[in-house]
Amino acid sequence: MRISGFTTTRPNMPTTRTYEDFMKFLGANPARLGIVSTLYDQYTATHLTEALMNTYTMEKGKKGFQSINSFLIEWDLQVNKIKRVPIIAAPEGTGVNAGDVKFYFPENYYQKYDTFVVERTRQQFIVLNRPQRLRDNCWLVIAKILDNDYDSVVDYAGPSASSMVGLQTRFVTNYHPELHQEGYTKYQSNVEKHRTYIATHRCDIDMSAMYKPLEDVFIQIGKGDKDDPVYKMNSAEKDCLDSFMEARNNALLWGKSNMDETGKPKIYDEDGRPIVSSDGIIAQIERFATKFVFSKMNVAYFEKAMQAMIAKSEKPQGNKYMLLCNTAFYNEWQRVMGAWIGDRHTDGTFLYSKASNGYVDLGATYESYTWGGNTLTVKIDRSLDVEFNMRKFGIILDLTADAATGKPAMAFFTFKGGEFIHNVIVGVGGRSGLASGEVSSPVAGSKLVNWGYGGVAVFNPYRSVILLGEETRDSFWV
């Protein structure tokens, strides 16, 4: 779909109605807003949800949505990640001669007969008592070194036991004696409940009866064939639609929720009406994403980021990742990949070509990077330029659909028929400014209203990585 032409009609032809009205096209089938969203390829959040038809509509009384009010969306997430428990205080005891070693953990996780490993030192310990609660976020576990040497001692990560603070541990297995009488279940991956909300967006535009006849803009949608329909969009209507699409896309990308854990909003207007706001894609991901900060970008950072993504993905190969970034990050990406391919002394024709007139065209645009059977595709989102104008910013998303359910990585939620609602308040002069007939207002003018409901859900925000460059003093853009 593309915009193939713009035409301005003469002011003395305001009543000519030979083309189908664009807003009637949308109003007849609001779901077509997903088609229209492809006209706004700078709005990545809109493209990843509606343009790809990843849209869910909620109906009253529909089963499958557990909610305390009609604006709440909840879903269960099977978190496919390895459970790790940090050491929060220095261990006590050396473990020599099969002696006890006291560990302190922030939660009641390791049970009697469990075996865990300290990941940094790769030393294993077996628990021989039930955990003792010292306070809400501190549990004492007494363990012994698991090996066959009585001279073994605790392998510290540094010169003393305090170097163990902050190290990660994970469950390995369990060993039970004869006539054992108890056992415990370890959840290597847990089910979490996530939630988001549906917010309301609205944009109005007023126009006088004198303004209306002056300018009409025609936009042709399609491949440009002769049989393609041409839809008429007045400039005021286009401005109103542009404003609505920008406001909603920014909410889908950057929105922050003001809803508390009970589903009540923090903010009310002066008339006591609740204002519901929802978390966007960035807000949902930032809580759980792996973060890398760099001073100078290189290919190793992308490989490290993809390694983190692969560890969170359902399969080790065949994954499709998208890297959304601002312009500064994208330009740096081009320089890094250009240097990378130059270092390999590649002389492919994609780097240069010589025309018959002797002129040489140089350079290439690098769109993706494949590593270890997984592909990373890079795309600019201009809204990131506004938010991060003094540092390079990129966010990697896993767009691979769920293998079991086919559920997309993220989706747009709305009410049935409520994703886009277009209303017109017609005044004297009608919609054209020169028309006769019934009107709804004595004012010589009309009002256009675009509004709708929308929210976005990132179904597995753990499968994401944020790449953040160091902040510079000056903005990249003036």
C-alpha cells in the first residue's frame, strides 16, 4: 500500500462527490484501520500490532478475560527461565571435614536434601535442614560441600567470604537417604499473571464553513492500478487522523499506567471522572529486559545481546528478533557493520558498482545480522529520537510467535468496534461548508472527532534486551 498522488481541487467544485469518502471507508469497517496504519510506518508500535493484524477485541461477557472492570486485561505467562537465588550475606564456615556452611538467601527456596550450585565457583552444596526464617527477606540454610574430599573448603570468589555476597545460585538436583520421608517440588519455571489496561484517546478539529471549500486532498491507496478505488480525505480530516494516530502510537510505545494493584486509577479529573492510562511496550519491557550499556558499539555487543535473547527463547535457532532504535543508534549500526564487512576484505558488488559512464556508486545499507542461526533485523522508530536525543538507544524484541498457541509476541487490545470511532458534528453549511440541509449546530462550521480505545500487551516481556549508549553532552539533533 502506498500514497500514489496528491491533487488539490479547485475551490468552485466543493459539491462534486464522485469519490468515496475516506472516513466513510473507515466507519463502515473500523478494522480497516489496520490497513491504514501501514501509511504510518514511522509508528512501529502500531505496525507491530494492528498492521500485522495482532488485534484482540473484547466483548461484554466474553469468557477468557479475567477482569475486575471492563478496562483491565490479564493473562498468565509461563516464564521459561532458570530460577536463580542470590547470596545476600557472607557464608559462615569453611566446610572442611564435612563441616556445616551457613548460607543466607532472600527467599524460602532451597529445602532439605536439595543440592544447589554457586554459579561463579561451580561448587555444589547439599542442604541438610529446613530453612530457618530470620526475617521476611532473609532465610538461613545450613549445607555441606558436595564432594568426596574431607579437605575441601568453600571456594570464595575473592579473598574472603564477603566476596560471595551477590553471587547467584541455582537448584541442581536432590539426594535422599533410605527410608526417606519427605520431598519437595522445585518450580524451574513459574506462572506469572500480567496485566495491562485499555485507555481512551481522542482528537478533535474544528473548521469554519468558509475554510471547508478551500482545500481537498485526494489520496490513492493501492498499487496504482486503474481499477483501484480512490478515497477522498480532506486536509482537516487528515490532520485529525494524523494527530490521533500519533497520540495512540505514543501511548502504545511510551505509556505509563496510573492504575494501582486493585485496579483503581490514581488520577481523576475536576469532575471526579477516573482517567485510565496503560503501560506501553517500553514500560512493560523495561521491568524485565536484560540491559547492556556501551561506550563504543561493536559487533560483540550484538552477539552478546543475541546470546541473552537465545537463552530466553523457546528454541536455540530459527528465532526472529527485531531491534528498534533511534537514528543515532541506526547510523552507528551502519558504521559498525560497514567496518565489520570491510575487515573481511569482501569485494562483493553490493559494496560498489561502476556504471558505463565511469561513475562509481559506493556503500550499502545493512538491515539485518544473522548469527548462530538467529536473525536480528534493525528498524528505526523516530519517536525514540525524541525520548533519547542525547544517547544511542536500541531495544531487541522477540517477534517469534508462541510455538504452542501461535500467540504473537505482542498484541493490541480494544473493545469490539471501538479501536477507531469517527464522529462529525455538522453546523451551518454542512460538511462541505456550502451544503444545504439539516444541521446539528447553529454555528457556521463543523467539528470532527476521532477517538477510540486501545492498549497493548507484551505477552512475554522477559524475551527482550535493551542496548543503551553512554549519554553525551550535546544532543544528536538540533
